[in-house]
Amino acid sequence: MFEIGNSLREARLRQTLDFPEVEQATKIRGKYLRALEDEQFDILPGQTYVKGFLRTYSEYLGLDGQLYVDEYNSRYIPGDEETPLRASSTNAVGRNPRVESSVVLVALAAIGILTALVVVAWRFGSDTPKTAIPDFSSQPPAATGAKAPAKPRKTAPAVARLSVTGALGSSWMEVHAGSAGGPEVFRGTLEAGATVRFSRPRLYVLVGRPANLRFRLNGRVVQLPDRGSPTSVLITPKRVTPVSAPA
């Protein structure tokens, strides 16, 4: 068991992220982000929103979203209890046999009358002209004016999944989570043919020879600017932004 709120808050502070920045990236309102970190889940509209926001927020911070949802389920959602079925009391007491017999006789009489009406209608209605039923098989149905349901809009991923491969040769590379001052996740020379992968909301990358490497961000190939010297960029789920290398 772990503290859901404190774990989320510590992960956010480690990456020097503030609520407005997280709100813009995850599309979750700031007051709900604070409620998740304070474990005030009753502020959110319902359990479905709590689970969805927990998963999105934790994965944006580079955490295991399913682990947080499971922890919430185990601590805040009680198990379903079986409710014993109650015996129906409608058959308990005393029915009047005379009333039941009368009801049966009335029902039989109604069925007989209905049958007679159907027979008479069939015999004497055969001479009436039949109305042709239009064939709509070769023409489209009439428009009802109902609008087609809107397609759900695709949202950008909350995590930058970056893979780097030594395609044309080797290159020295340094990678930090969040910013140049963030935790270091890789430092060394990436040899030709080797591949490394990273998954963070933001990545700071410093490369000696970017032309030797191939970069893929969330499945698509991206190009790093080659300035003839070590190149530094800030990578988010949507873009690659050149930045000045620290002195």
C-alpha cells in the first residue's frame, strides 16, 4: 500500500512541473489535479472520472497508471455484497376461486369474439383492392434529418516516447527527465546499430552528432537540428524545441 496523493505530488515536484502546465497537457482542471494529490476524491464528479484522471495524471508523470487505479479500487471502492432475494408476497394469500373462474370465462369469451371477427373480415374483405407496397430496395431511404454522431477527437499522448538508434554511426548523448537540471536517465556513447528508449512527459537531450542518429517520437521520425557542435533540445509529446546547452 502506498499514498496515492503524496506519490503524485512528489513525482510532479521532481520534474519541476506546476499545475497550469499539467492542466494544459492533460486537459484535467487544476482543482481536480489538486484533489487527486490531496486524495479528496469526493470533489470529482464520480468514480469513473477519478479512475480516468488518476490514470492520465500518473502516466503523464511517467508512472504506472494501472497501479494507481488498482490502489484506488482496493482502498475506496467496497466489494459488492450479495443481497438475499426476498420471497414474493403476492402469492401468499387467499384468492377467491369464484373470482378466478369469472375471469377465465370472460377471457375465453373475448378470445371467441375476436376469432369470429377475424374470420368474417377474411371472408368478406377478399374483394377489396390491394394497395401495392412500394419497393424501396432500389432507392435510398428518406433522410430523417438526424445528424451523424460526431467522431471523437483524437487527443495527443501525454508522454513523450522517444527511441534513438545509431543509424549512420555512433554519437555521445546525454538525456535528462524534465529539463537540463532534471534527473539524468542516460549518459554515454550510443554505438552504431544500438537503440535506447525513453518515456517521460518531457525530455532534455544533448547530442554530439545528431546526424548519426535516428530519432522517433511517439512512432514518427523527427529531425534534430545539426549545428556542427553539440545540439540540445527539449522534447515533449508534441514537438522538439531547440534550447541552449548549459555552460
